[in-house]
Amino acid sequence: MLRYGLIGKSPLYLAAMEQALKVAPVDLSVLIIGESGSGKEVFPRIIHDHSRRKHEKYMAVNCGAIPAGTINSELFGHEKGSFTGAISDHKGYFEDCDGGTLFLDEVAELPMETQALLLRVLESGEYMRVGSSDVRKTDVRIVAATNKNLENAIKEGKFREDLYYRLCSVRIDVPPLRRRGDDIWLLIRRFSHDFSEKYRTPEVEYSDEAKKAMLSYRWPGNVRQLKNVAEQIALFEAGNRLSVENVAKYLPNQEGLVSVDGAVHDYMHEREYIFKMLYKMQQDVVALQSALQERRMPETATTTFQLNDEMELLKRDSHKLTKMNIGADDDTGKPKKIIDLNSHDTT
């Protein structure tokens, strides 16, 4: 799948890919659900390329980008003189893509009138040009996509229930980036390499803290946002070793960062939270590690904090606490090391 630029090995992403490949040879309509920027647009192309229609046309239409007043003309065509500006006959997408695959992106944005016309095409393959009473036939496979909750749209009267079930012969859910685990790091490394080659700049290096911050960020804009961030970093941080402070400059949506018990909005705040929790738990590091792990969201959890290795962190933040226990005896669970942060001596 490298030809499509696909990178990922998380179970949810691989499951979506497997669904697309399995449904491709079967001439069914497909509905793809996923957040904005998650990469939904790749799946219709894969379905088409692995179907019996692969030698026919593939066309993509962004339904949300076409004004409501012209959407019917764009999809179904129009006759000369059917409205002001219709100076000639015009083929619509359904006529032009006959025999091929038509990808309707942002399908939830279609007006109700257009939804009824689309339903007719799905049920009978029939449609009429705007301004004509002649019924035409088309053989088009429909793949639709949306980032909206169509079940809610149906309840709100904004989307036809019968159209939903017609489109949803097969449903493919594309996971958001925050649920793809280590795929985030694979994408970061690939984009960093690609942009370094594009701009002929030395690749950046990520500190462990910076890597954790990138992995813990919730990426509300998904792969699209990550790619944009990687490009900015490649341009402005070329050859640098990035700290968490460096990467924070490129993650403006602070609400996107993983929250631990509602107290953490980014990696820097998370440090503060660790100190507060450590003090609250009477310096019991084992209990702290357990609490942090339990409070993290499973789909976005990163590596458990290795508190025994945070000596430099504690020294840098010595104004927070003057003395604390670090580590625990494997057998007793009691603290095995005490750090006096004023003297930096250990006992």
C-alpha cells in the first residue's frame, strides 16, 4: 500500500484497510466514517483500484464545496436554457462517470432535495438532468464519506434514513490518529524525512520528552495536522534536537493534549501534576505510577513514567519540593532512594 502513501500498523487502521480490500471486488456502495484529516479520501481510491471497475473512471466530488443552488446540476447535469447561465447542455458527474466509481465526500452536506435524487440513483440507476423530463440510466458505484454522525443527523431531520441505509451497505470506520498508538511516531519520522529531503535540510532529532509530548497530543486535525506540523518543524528547526518546549510551539490547540484527571493540558503541566500527586500520596512512587497509568485514556496512553530515571528533572525543579522519595524496593514496596534536592546528595 506504499503507492497510496499509507503508513500504519495499528490494529484499528489495519482492520479498516482489510475491510476496504475485501469489499472492493463486490459491487456494493460503501460509507466511510472518520474525523476530518484522518485520511478517508484514500480508501475510495483503494476500493476502485481493486474492483472490476479499475479501468474505468474514478471521480471525486466534495459535496460540501458545491453551492446548494448548483449541486443538482453538477451531479445530474442540465439542459441548455434550464436556468440563467445554462448556455449549453452539461453532463453531470453521474453521466460522466458511467461505468466507474464516484466518490461523494462530505455527503452529509447534501440538501434534502438532492438526497432524494441520489436515493433514486442508488435504487434504480435512474436520474434526470435539470430542466429535462427524460429519464437517463447510469451504472456508477457510489463510495461516500463523512465526518458527521449520520445517526444524529437523521434524528435532527437533516439526513434521510433510507439514503443512509442505501449508502451503508458496507461501513468502514477510519480511526482518528489519537487511537492509532505508535502509528503517530511512524508518521512523524516519515514526514520528517520527506520534508528534509524536499527542503534539503538536515533532519531534526527528538528528545525523549519531545517524543512523549508528540505521542500524548490528541491531534484534533489528525494526519493532516501532523503533516503540517512536521513540515513547519522541518523548515524552522532543521538539524536541531527538539525539547518539549520546542514542539509545544507547533501544537497551538492546547485542548488537544491528553488530560490526566483533568489537570494536565500539555506535557509541561503534566510534570507539575506529577509533583503535586507525589506530595499528595506522601511520596509513594509506586502508588503514583499506578494512579497515572489508571487515569490515562487507554487509546492514548503512552509509556508509563519511569520516575527512577527522572533525576535531572527533579534537580531542575527543586523549588517544587525540597525532599522526596524516588523508587521503591522491589520486595517491600518501601522507598529505596531519598533525594535532598537542596544538596543533591542521595542516601
